[in-house]
Amino acid sequence: MPEQFDFITLGETMVRLSPPGFQRIAQTQSFDFQIGGAESNTAINLAWLGFKTAWLSRMPDNALGHKVVSVIASYGVDTSGVRFVPGERVGVYFIELATPPRPNRVIYDRAGSAASRMTTADVDFDRIQRSAWLHMTGITPALSASCLAMTAEVLRFAREHGLVVSFDVNYRALLWSPQEAGRALEPLMSLCNYVFVAHRDAIALFGAPESPQQAAATLQQRFGCDTLVMTLGEAGAIAQTRSQQVEVPQTFKAPQIVDRIGAGDAFDAGFMAAQRWGLSLETSLRYGNALSALKLTIPGDLALFSKEEVDQLIGGSTQASVR
């Protein structure tokens, strides 16, 4: 069966409401409407980099549900596999954007959303089978027991049908505890070719060593994935395979950070794109770093940048260390 999509993702996308500027909810008279969801963010970012992408989900058959899906589609992502269901609700999250010393503040109103009730019956497996690469995150299995079971089945299906499979741990403390997340997610890691995890989450969820280099090596061997990618925030990222470790510093700085939300999804998209293009691990980490840095310069969850724009930022020589 011919491949139709370079990448396919599956998960929940919510309405994102934020007070204009850096106002607090208590003082605002209006909210900016955007959308946000790790999997759809990644699909949109990859579409902007020139790939054919698709996003699957379970959404309410009402004006808000259709609005969210239409926004995703407007950025070039195929949404025709989304299942619409009547009588349910879309998840919502509120975010107060802030500058130091005040932190960003997120409030979820997503419990019982249509997406949180997903089962394998809602998944378009034929569309997955016609894709080259499946990407999922640890947010989806955190939503419900049915979402956890569905995630495991989708990952198994993708591996059995020859897709490249990537998974971002993407821990959300508002959804479950580190202990719950670690127990639920670790069995899924062996089903993945690529695992993305922030160093802080590697420690909290999986008891990884404090040394990022040791943590990456330990978890890659423990999970059995082909490549473990560990993000280190402003310090850069590490890619660990069975035979080598590549570390690339974050050399692309955003002097003024407009919005941090979605930077991790941007990193994933940059790295995945470079791997799909057949580039080295070193260059793939640089693409991830670059797209993540660019994301910090615009509001919203999305990294709306072309390959040419990312290439322009990357420019000169590559700095990396290989172990």
C-alpha cells in the first residue's frame, strides 16, 4: 500500500485562551483564541517544513470542535481521519504568559473531553498504515485508562506495519504524578524507534542519573529504543544510540522570549524532519535546537517556519561531540 503521509500524529488538541499581553486572568477583559496540542503542534510544524502530515483525534461535533480542527487543517495538516462525536466537549486551557520573576501559569479545563474518551474504535488504522512515521506523546496516555490502552495498541500496530515510531515523554504534572507516569510509560518505550525525554523528566519519572550523559546512556539501554534523545533546555540536547552518543549545545539564543509553550514540540519536529531527510544525528539535533529557538520568538504553540528559514539560522559550522 503506497505511503500517503510522511508523518502522522494522534492526540488531543485544546482551545487555548490567554489574556492579551502579559495580563493576569483577574484583570483581563478578553482572551486571545488559539489552539494547542503537542501532537497537532508537531504535525503543523512538520507541514511548514514541507512534509505531508496528518493528525488523528476524537473531537466534539459542535462549533468549537470543528473550529479547532479547521485551524489545524488551515496550516496544511490532513484532518480527514478525525472522528467527530455528538454531545461531548472540547478541552480548554488558559495560560497567563509572564516574564521573570513571575512564571507562566496554566489552568486546565480538559477533564472528560471528547479526546480523553478515545479508544481504538476511534483510530483510523488504515491512515496510520499509509504513513511512514508515527509520533505520539505521553500526554495522551495521561488522559484516561482508555487512552493509555489505545496508545499501546497504536504503537504496536505501527511497529508491526513497518512505520518509524517516535514518542515524546512530555510529562505534565497537572495530569498525573511522576510515579504514575513512569510506571505507565516505560513499557511503551520498547515499541519506539525514537524516544524524546527532558533530562528533568528522566530523573523524576525513571530515576535516571543526574549526569545527562549517563542518563541518556542508561535510559537508551533500559528502554531498548534505537535512539534516545534527551533535551537539556538551554544547554542543548543529546542523542544516544546503541553505539554512540552525540551532544550538541544550544547555540541559538532568543534574547527576548515571547512564548515558551510549544518549544519542545518544535524541537521534536526539527529533529524528526532532519532524520527524515537522512541527515546525521548531529545535524538533526541542531535542527531541533534551531526550530525550538525560533519558536520562542512568536506567540502561540506553533513553530511556523519554513526549512529555508531554519537553514538560514543554522548557517555555519556544526558544533558537536561524539562519544
